[in-house]
Amino acid sequence: MSYSENTPLGAFLSGVLKGMASPLSLYHREEMEPLPEFKRVFKKQPSDAEALANDWKAIGDDLRIAMFDYGK
């Protein structure tokens, strides 16, 4: 059975197999293929105040739902 490296399972298996083979590459005499380049993704992080406000809003929403569900 073959797995595509484009699926999560295939990528995992490919990484495990390459990782298990890496000690053997210490004794490899031919030039190895270059490692692939990875594109970095930067996500905008909320400020501390925004994060705290979002947390408290989520807590309030959960409490409102619980009070509505249990009629208190």
C-alpha cells in the first residue's frame, strides 16, 4: 500500500521513514538532495488586552447559555 505525501498520514509516514534512515546518511558518500524550503506563515496575534477581553466574552457567553439551559 502506498501513501501520498499530500495527506497527513502520508506526510507522517514519510517523515518517520526519513527520520529512521537519517543515521544511515552519516555514512553516505554521494551528495544528498537539498532540503525543501518551507514558507513561513505569520499570523497577527491580538494584544494582551484583546485576548483577555475575548476570553471574558467567551466565559460570559458560556454562562448565559448555561443559565438559559438550566433556567436560573
